[in-house]
Amino acid sequence: MPRPRRRRRVRGKPKKDCFKPAGTRKKDLEEVILTLDEAEALRLKDKEELAQKEAAKKMDVSQPTFNRILRSARKKVSEAVLDGKVLRIEGGNYIIEED
């Protein structure tokens, strides 16, 4: 039996939870789901420009786990942007941390 996953800390939900290519109806496109913990990893590493070790500490995960979350997030965002898919942010194993 696998060990239960640790809940990742996120600072809050993003202002928007869905992005799509312009000029196409959402119902006509495939969807890619980005979890809230993956979105938080992108925010910490790419927007806030934190080192992976520091970002991992803020999310309360190990650095290798943070790296796996970040790789998964970047792959999903790339797929949505390059293949013209809807990117929806929802779900994941997280707790929302107050500012």
C-alpha cells in the first residue's frame, strides 16, 4: 500500500481558472487540466523566480518532488499552448495558505 500523498501548500487560487485559444469555442477544443499545486510551482519558480529549494520549502515538499511537479506543469502548459488546447486549473492535493 503506497504512502498517502502530502498536501502541498498553495498561496491562493489564481484569478482565472481557464485559458483557451482565441477564436475557437471552448466546447470544440480538448482540455488539459493543470492542478493548483502545479500552478503554484509555476508561480514560485517562473513568476517569483525562487530557487527550487526555496520554492519546495514554501510548498512543504522535498526538492525532488517540487521538480516533478514543475516538470509536469510545464509539460501541460506547453501542450495547451502549442497544440491549441484549453488549459483548466483545478484540483490537486493542496491546502490554501493565508498570506
